[in-house]
Amino acid sequence: MRALISVSDKTGIVEFAKELAGMGVQIISTGGTYSKLKEEGVPAVEISEITGFPECLDGRVKTLHPAVHAGLLAMRSNPEHMKQLEELKVETIDIVVVNLYPFKATILKDGVTRAEAVENIDIGGPTMLRSAAKNYQDVAVITDPDDYGAVLLELKENGQVSLDTKFRLMQKVFMHTSNYDTMIADYLKKERNDHEFPDTLTMTFEKVQEMRYGENPHQKAAFYREIGKKKGSLVDAKQYNGKELSFNNINDTNGALELLKEFTEPTVVGCKHGNPCGVSSRDNIYDAWVAAYHSDKTSIYGGIVVCNREVTKKMAEEMNGIFLEVVVAPSYEKEALEVLCSKKNIRVLELEDIEVPQNANAYDMKKVNGGLIIQTIDSELYREEDFKVVTKTQPTESQLEDMKFGMKVVKFVKSNGIAVVKDKQSIGIGPGQVNRIWPTKQSIEHAEELIGPEATKGAVLASDAFFPFDDIVEAAYQAGITAIIQPGGAMRDQLSIDKCDEYGIAMVFTGMRHFKH
């Protein structure tokens, strides 16, 4: 029995090779792996002795040879194959242990050049892996050091690796090479600054964790990360306390973080079931927390709170007085961390680059039955030069500030979405209804119920899309709302404009809608 070993990740390889050699397996090796094995006293044959051809071109060519690939691909059950090997004086190779040049580690280095990245594209390794995996019935092929133990156990107990294990290892090979090639293709796409949607789409992710369940207990779930440097992403958060994040925790927290990234001033976002329930900006983070909490003290129960400034001890003490699932901040006062971590179940996360937005060309993807729909993320909010005051009444400076604040909030409210805001605080949010008047009424009712009967007097209403009728303006007027911001673009825009003029309400069109389905 012969084994060909050529690995970049040398974890456990010396011990594995020694065990193989102890069972009488001949070890063939290449380059740095050969040197390592010889240094550790493992008997090994250099690949050039098998091929009869020296390694060349700085090691670019060493295993690309018929003496290697014929030995891997020959089907032992095929007499003609075996006859040809005998005529060619080629011996079979029964075990292949290969992992590839560290392309991922290379492209993640600071200042890496294209030349360095390209030099770390492995050619011989994937070729050997594919040859061995194609002939899995006869060749055990290992890419993962975690599989060394299982292979050794079967060899010791049965003198061979079982067909089931070989088939499992074959599957891992093609997952491994697919991941590797996709990383290369993705890197090259970014190098060309190519933002077009390709004719075929291949993506690769690495598993962060398996989850207890998905949205509901009967659904299985796992969490994967994109490969590459992604600052400000939840996958890089440091968790100090609580159980692992659940599927719903991750989905909801990500939504809260994306809203938070719209703000540079001290801001707190409360989120529940993927919708914001309390948002506020203030001169300091404590006041922002208080206002966000008082925006909707009912819905925040069991919710998520994200902050873009350090959490203070005073904030932590107040947070501990209610039931929260997740708290995320760029940092915590030492005493604040101690307070929060005194509660067993709250998940406390630190995300240092919390303010860093996603790349504008990042993908937003939704799986549909039999396919995938994909778009670039909704990275814009509005273009201020496109603001158009469409009413006789002009908005005041403070109303304009609240309009901008309101659009940030409603952008992340499920459509049809309405947000009523006042003094940079959300006071009523109406998400996800099948028409636009219902979320309007809902947001007004919530504000009056949760904050007070006069809460909406002098407030601003923001909408994620245009008004099909003037009933929204009528409802706003009845609630005492004095300014509205919306994208505009409806066939009946003039009805809403006329109604605003009748009631002395200022209205601004942004020209940019934000459906969120």
C-alpha cells in the first residue's frame, strides 16, 4: 500500500505518517512536506523518484505526471487498467493526503499583491484530489486533519478503509476544491472591480456554528460567514455572555445593526422580530437609550438593543431591569459588562467596528422555490439634492431634521411601513401591512397609547413608498402631524399634495423608495 502526502497545513501530519509507516505503508511526499517528514524520522520517498522527473519551475510542477495520476485513476477492478499499469511500470497509490496552498490566508493579509495571491493558486493539489476522489472506490483521499484518526482506526481494524468512509471523504474533496475555486473566482472578480451579475453564480461560505433550530423548533439551521475581511459584521462580534445566538437572534440583530449604521450621532436601536420598535438619537448615548426605550416599552420586551457608543454602567443597570435577548455595542464600561453578565441568559456582544457599513455592491439574496433572487443591498437612503418640497407650507429646520431621521427608520421597517417621529425619536412604527393606511393608523395609535394622547402633535410622518390616496394625509392631520416625507411618484400624488395644502402640512418628496419585503 502506498500513500502520497503533500500538505500546506501540517497539523498532525507527522503523527499520521508515522502510524502509516508503522503499518508498512510506503510514504511518497513532496517539497516542504517531504522535508518535514524526513526531519522527524518518517521514512519517505521524494516524488521525483516516482516520476523520474525533477520538481521544476519553483515547485510549480512536481505531481503533474502520469506516474502519479495513472496510479490514482487506475480502477483496480478493471483488468485492462491493471495490465496497462504493469506495462507502464506504474504502481497504484492507495491513500492521498493533500490540502491546498493557503490562498485564503494569503488574500486576508494586509497589503497582499495580486502577484502574491496568484502565486498561491494551487494547481497540482486540486488535480491530485480530483483524480483520487474520482476513483474513490480504490483510493482514500483526505483533505482534513480531523479525518486522520478515523482512517487509521479502520486501517488498524480491517486493513483497509471502508467504502462508506471513502465515499464520505470523496464528498469532502469536492466541497473543498469547490470552496477553493470559488474563493479564487471571487477574488479575481473583486480585483477587476466587476459588479455585474455573472451568468453563473457560485458563492462560498464557512460554517460558524450549527444552531439548535431555525425560525421554529422543527427547522434545522446553521450560521455561515462570508470569506474575506468584513468589518462591522455580526460574525466578528465578541460574545461575553449568554447562550449561542439563535437563528432569530442573528436575523433580528443584523437588521438592527444595519439601521444603526445609518447614524453617526449617539444612537440606540431597539428591534423585535426584524422590525425597529424604538429608535433615538441624542447628544449622549444614555439619553438615546432612555428615549429609544420609552418609544415602545412594551415591544422591547424580549427584544434586541444595539448602540453605537460605549454602554455605561447606568445603562446596563436599566437594561437589566427588563428582559432583553441581545445587547450589542462597540465597547462597555467594565462595570457595565459586570452588570449585564450577571444575568444568565442575556447575550452580550461587542462589535468594535459597529459603524462600518456594508459594501454598496454587496448582495442581498432571497431563496425562492427552485431558484434565487439577488440584488445589490439598499445602500442609499436619499439624495438630498433630490428633495422636493411639494406643498405651499415649507418645512422648518427641525422638521427637516426629523424627516431625515424618519427616513432612516422607515427604510428598515417591513413594507408597507410608516414611522412617526419627533425630536429624533421614533414614537410610532407601523410595519408590514397589506395597504398603507393600516400602518399609518397603527403607528399613530401606538404613539398615543404608549407615549400619550398628545404624542403625535407636531410630529413628522415618514413612509417607505408613495401614497396611493390622500387618506394617509387625512389620518396624519387628525393626529396633529405637521410634516410628511415620502418618495412620491404615485398617479394620485396631487390628491395628497392638495390635502396637505388644505391642512397646512409640509410635505417633501425624496424620489427614492425603500420597499423591504
